[in-house]
Amino acid sequence: MSFETIDTNVKALWRFDYDSNIKPLRDLYEVAKKEQWNAALDIPWHIETDPSQIGDMSAPNAEPYDFVKALPKEKQIEFAKRRSAHLLSNFLHGEQGAMMICGQLVEVVPDMDGKLYASTQVIDEARHVEVFHRYISRLDRIYPIMPGLKALLNAVLTADLWQMKCIGMQVIAESIAMGSFKTMLAITHDEVFKKILQLTSQDEARHVSYGLIYMKDAIPKMNEPDRDRLEDFAFTAMTLLATTPQMEGGRSTDPFEQIYLELGIDPQKATSEIISRMMDPEAVRAQPNPFRDYAYPQLERVGVITDRTRAKYREVGLAA
Amino acid sequence: MPHRFEVVEDDCTGCGLCSERAPENLEIPAGFSIAEVFKQPETSTEEEACLEASEYCPAGALLAHTKDLSPADPAQSGGQASFVPAGESTPAGIGSEDWRNDT
């Protein structure tokens, strides 16, 4: 049995007036009820996954890495399969985190419409946990959660303001998931994976909308100190996920080292080629970047990026 | 009708809120992840629903083109219709108090 615990301090809020008070959120709740799907029945699980159709998620919009091209064809396919399992393992962990955070949102948000909608998202996230777990088991094994993702999810789980939970999960994490799923959908040719991505993306779109609607309403009503704290929290959340180095036992590690070693790839050669591509501004521009392209514009849209914080995003390359 | 509606595909998240509000005019076609105006409004009821959908759109992706019958009206002058970003320049947009019932 593998588990960890974290202390959270959530102040549950009762509402005793049950009428709708935020109409777009009530409408979104109606949409959510209509768009429910069943992970066991609505994915074509009867179709077997051909590993050669999964696609290499390591270099979207770019030439495969030389260290990948140098592998025999069957090992290239094996690399793509394991790389996908690694990536999806982190989405799986992220979906579990989202399920717990949405459970908190049901308790902490101050409006009945906000609570009703958040309750639908709990079951959305449960479904996502179910589909990603089932699909990963076709590919490989479940890989550990990456430190940056874990740090973000724990920061949101322990945040004291409900607006921080909403910004961290609904606006940042959900936007990044939407952007990443769009990229993966363009790469893969596996029908099962495509269907999973289509249905989960449809749910993620509602999740982002919830954050945008609610935060556009709530942020202007916050007092200045809390608003400053929210702005700083948003920046920290983005940098935790985008830039936290991979640490294990106090030393920095490449998250794919285990995969390289198992497939006979020289980890140093692979890491050095990946870093060199990350340092090339042309290559960086060509790569889809869900932080810059999806999360940052939404943070701007809800007004959580201000003159006080905008430059910090530019400094770390997270501004659109 | 004085307005025409357009979805900005790059901004639409495909959440379905607009088609919930204006089902006679807007939809997310099966297999697609962005909304589509499948019919411009033909009655004032439909137009009101589309305007409300535009105001609700959390991503500002449903534009209401104003045909204001001024010289800028493309039908009269060959000029361009003006674009009203959803929910941002309309007084009842998200962030205003109009759609919130409590205090």
C-alpha cells in the first residue's frame, strides 16, 4: 500500500439560501449534468492499442531527438509507449489531486451555485482517474508524481483562501491540462487514446470556465492584501509547476532516466540533447507551451496578473 | 436583427455554456471541441439569448457584431461591422452585478 498524508485546514461554509445567485454558474451546472459520460462504457476499450500508433509525446511540433532516431524501430516505439505512460501517470496523479481539491471547493466556496457545480466536477475527476489508470495499464506502469506537480497540488490543497484553490486548480492546472490534451490529440493515432482525450477535454473546458466565471466575479470584491496574496500565489503556482527541478533524495534527476536505462539509452547523451534543444530559442518557440499559451492568457483574463506581477512572468518566460 | 454572432475559435474552450443559453443558434457539433453559430438569430428572443450567451462566455470567445445602421453599417457603406468582445464591453457582462442576484 502506497500513500502519503497532508494536513489541510479547510473552513466549510454552509449556505441556507438555496436559490441561484450566479446565473452562469447555474447554467454551467446544467451543462455538466447533461454531459456526464461513463468511463467504463463510453471509451472503445474493445479496440486493442497498437503501440506504434500512440505517438511520441517527447517532441511535439519538432523532429524526434537524435538519441531516439538512433534506436531500432521497435525501441523507438517502446520509448514512445513508456514516455506516454510517464506523462499520463502525471496526469493521473493530477486528476486525483483535482478530485480532492474539488471536494474542498464544495465545502469552501461561498455560493450555492459554486458548490453545486463543484460537486459535478468531483465525479468528472473520478472518471478521469479511472480512464487514465486503465489506459496506462495498457502501456507500461504508473510512474511517480513529478516534484513540481506535487508541490503545486499540495500548495492548492493547503491554501487558506478559496480563491487560491480556484485559481490554482481551475484556472492554472485545468488550462494546462486542456493545452496538453490538445497537443496529445494532434500527435496520437490510437483510437482509444483519442476518445479519452476528446471526452476529458470536454470536461476540462467546463472546469476552466468555472474558474473564469467565478474569479471574474470574486477578484474585484477581494480586499487589497488578500488580492496581493492571490496574485503572488498565482505566480508561485505557475513557477512551481513549470520550473521546479526534479529532485530525488536531494539530487537533481532527469525524470526519464529510468526509461533511458531500461532501453539502453545513454542518459547523459539524452539529457544533454534535450537541454540543448531547451536552450535554442527557435526550438522553444516552436514547441507548444501550455503555461504560456493557455494558463497565462486566462490569468490575464480574470485580472490576477497586474502591473505589480506581470514582469515576473516575463522574467521566467511564462508570459504570452 | 441588429447583431450577428461569431465564435473566435482560438479563444473558445468548448465548455458548452453558450449552447446551453442559446440552443436555437449555437452548438458544439459532435466530435468538435469549439462552439459554432449554426444559425444567426432570426427573432428577438433568439437574439436576446445569443447576447446573453455572449455576455456569459467566460473566455470572451463569442463576439456580437453590432450592425448599428450608421455609415459604418457594412450593408449601407461597405464598411466593417463593429465587434463587441463578449462580456467585456457590454454592461451586463461577467463581472458586472447584473447576473448576480445576491449582495
